[in-house]
Amino acid sequence: MSQILRVKSVARKTLSPLRSYSTVKFPEAGFQPKQIQQKPQIRQFANPLLHAFLIASTTYIVLHSIWIRLEREEKEQVLTQRSKELEETIQTLLNQKKQELETSSDGRKWYKLWLWK
């Protein structure tokens, strides 16, 4: 049993890791690193910049849609209030005109009241 575990652990160490981007490679004992450091290249920043842009644009779209919805609700309240006021005004005018017709009818027809005063 212990031989199987030893074989598996040796196999894991010798196989290349699946995630090579997350491993750190240390120089070997006889290896001398180059004295010249390389400058970072623009393509190394492409993925982080793309992710930042995607997150920023998604956030903007979500916040803008929420703002538009709230503004629409506010405008809808104002317009419904205005329509209620106008309906009340129309109803009072109709009631006044109806009372005028009822009180001033001397046996004449309604169309004569409107056309000939």
C-alpha cells in the first residue's frame, strides 16, 4: 500500500502541473540568472484591462438601467396625478354645464339652448 502511495506522489511530482500560470519556477543550483531584466510587454496587460473594462461596462449598464426605471416611475406618478387633475376639471365643467341646461330649460330643446341664446 505504501508503495502505491509513493508511486503516486512521485508521479505527481514528475508530471507537469496543469496550471502552469500558478506555479513559481525557482532557478536550479547551477543556474545563473541573467542580469538584464526585461520590461513588461503590453500584451501582458491585455487580459486585466479587458476584465476591468467588462466589469466597468457591466456596472454602468446595470446602474443606468436602474436609474432609467426609477426616473420612469417618478414621471409616471407625475403624469397620473396630472391626468387626475384634468379629469376632475373636465367633470366639474360637465356638471356645471348640465346644471345650466337643467335650470335654464324653459321648455326649449337642448340644441336650441346651445345654438341660439
